[in-house]
Amino acid sequence: MTTGRVKDQSKSQRAYQWIKARISDGSYSPGFRLVLGQIAKELDVSVVPVREAIRRLEAEGLVTFERNVGAQVAMFDDSEYQFTMQTLALVEGAATALSAPSVTADDIARARAINLEMIECLDHFDPHRFTSLNTEFHSVLYERCPNPHLLDLVHRGWDRLNALRDSTFGFVPGRARESVVEHEDLLRRIEAGGDPLPIELAARAHRIGTLDAFLAFQARHSVHPSPQTES
């Protein structure tokens, strides 16, 4: 019995990771219907572990379930994006500040190299590539957070943003140039050590800056494009 449960958990975990990866990379875009039988066939498993994986993704807000429709990739509206960004600004700011004392010189060098690559991307701007690098940059700064519960909230926030296909930077590319400057400021604050509060406030302001840029874009153009991943 125990062995059977372990096998089921393993299949469920594999299904969870497989579906989540396709949501994150845009293969399964918002509104995409998740047909359990089809996914089970692709993974060569029964529908049971796929259903368990869908329930986990639903709990994370990446999947919704509607009667007569079934499971589908969650649609993110503008208010949902705004709420996610506001929440992420708080939890990621705190996680970055708690992580700062443990960030090593090698971590700083890695983050700075990523930021330099982001700067190089600006001349031939590719929002998708920029966003991927941006995600990697921030993970270097917060992953050493010693509070696992806080870190889990940060991961959930990023997962919700990464579930969408394009980048906020694609709507407001001018924000990308501001962002890399703010990245260097964050690195210098962490290098300097000292009081973690200024680091937390800077990280929080950095994320809110992107939200503000997106909302300003909407106001200027009177449109409502679907928000995407960010920095």
C-alpha cells in the first residue's frame, strides 16, 4: 500500500511539473482547456495523478475549474495583475531584505552579469528574453531568504505572473531601462550591508514602479491588454 501511494505521488508530481512548465512557457495560454484524458495519455498515466496535479494548480491560482467547461488555464485580468503585483512587492521586498545578509560575492557577481546581459538586450529589445533574465536576476537576490513560508509566497507570486505569455516590458519598454538602473542600485545596497529596511523598501519600490508604468500606459492609451510577467 505504501509503495502504491508513493508511486501515485510521483506520477502526480510529474504531471504537476509537466503542466506547470507548459503554463509558464506559454504553451498553455490563459483560457486553454486542460483535458485530463489527453494529458494522461501524453504522460502515459491514469487520469488520477493528472486530476491531483490540476487540484494543486487550482490551489495556486494557475488553473480554474468551471462546471460544463472543466479545467482551464486561469485568465488574469488587470485587477488580478494589480493585486498580485502589490502583494509580491510586499513579500518579495521582505524576502530580499532577509536574504541580503546571506548573499555572497559570487551571488552579486552573477546577478550583475545577468543585469549586464539585460542592458545589452536593450538595443535589440526582446521582451520575452528580457523577462526571463529579469526573473533570474531577482531569484538570485531573494532565494537565500531563511523564512520558507515567505519564500513560498514569493514563488507563488512569480508563478502567477509567469503563467502569462508576454512581458509587461513589451507594453512599456521604457520601463526596462529604468529597471536595470534600479537593479544596480539594489546590488549596491546589498553589497553595502547594514540596515535591511532600505533594501526592503527599494525592492518594494522597484516592483511597484513596473506596476505604475503599466497602469500609466493603460491610462494613456485607454486599452486593457492582458498584463504579463514582470520585474
